[in-house]
Amino acid sequence: MLKPIYVLNGPNLNRLGLREPDIYGRTTLAEIETLCRQAAGARPVEFRQTNSETQMIDWIHEATDQDRAGGIVINPAAYSFTSIAILDALKMFAGPIIELHISNIHRREAIYQHSLMSRAATAVIAGLGARGYVAAVQAMIEIIERDPTGAAALQGEALR
Ligand code: CA2
């Protein structure tokens, strides 16, 4: 049975496509979900968005318990810069984690430049717009399928 990829989205990303298209583009989160499912093919995708830190942590625990998820793609949005609690939850997940940002956070104001999450991430994608989700899902499948019995073994050597 193919394990699902969890694609988790943090606060305000439900507004994508409606505001600030110069930074975040015009693609809505519903359209991104469709792109992720297409990119995943037969592999199931748990695509979710929350404005709650607690909910995000609970979903990471769900993905972690019984090694339920094959991998996590996460756009933690503003929690990237504030949430040690989400970082701690991600550290408990044994499989690969791709941290994703639509914009290139490194070109933005200083408060957006240092993501706490990157300490737990196998890889980071930033600045590819909505297309970054497709790249993340494709890369995640490649990582998982290289080591179907234990994706944890790939931590630190993903895609080399
Ligand atoms: O570029 C990204 O994906 C971000 O994670 C988005 C976060 C921002 O805090 C990060 O620095 C980078 C903010 C998401 C806010 O979502 C909006 C959606 C529509 C319009 C305005 C904001």
C-alpha cells in the first residue's frame, strides 16, 4: 500500500490568489491541490490547510504515528519564523520533510528570512511559486521510492 504524502499549509494560505498576487501569484490553494494530486499520480495526498498552530501540530503527529505518512511537504507560512512547537513536532517525524515557500523568503524583509523549520527539513524549496508544490511532490516521491522500507534512512542524503 502506498503511504500518503501529507501536504500541509499554514496560516492565511487559504487566501492565495486573492491578495498580493505580485508576491504569491494568482493560483488558488484549490488549484494547487489539484496540481499536487496530478503530480502524485497513484500515490495518495493528504492536502490540508489550517490557520491554527495546534491543528498543524496534530496533523504532524497524525502523519508520524505508525509511520502513517511517506513524507511531509509543509508550507508553515508565518509559523516558519515563530513556532518551536511545530519544529519539535517535525523533528519527531522519521521520514523525509520538504519545507516549501511560494516566495523566495531570502529576498524578502528580514523577518521573513530565517525559518526555524529548516533545521528539521530534508530539503527546502522557495521562490518557485505554485510550481514549487509540484516540484516538492515529485521530489518527495523520488525520495520515498528510493527507500520504500525506511524513508528515514534518506535523511541527510536526499536526492544526492
Ligand atoms: O512564500 C510563502 O509560501 C510563505 O510561506 C507565505 C507566508 C509568509 O509569511 C512566508 O514568509 C512565505 C505568508 C502566507 C500569507 O498568505 C497570503 C495569501 C494570500 C495573500 C496574502 C498572504
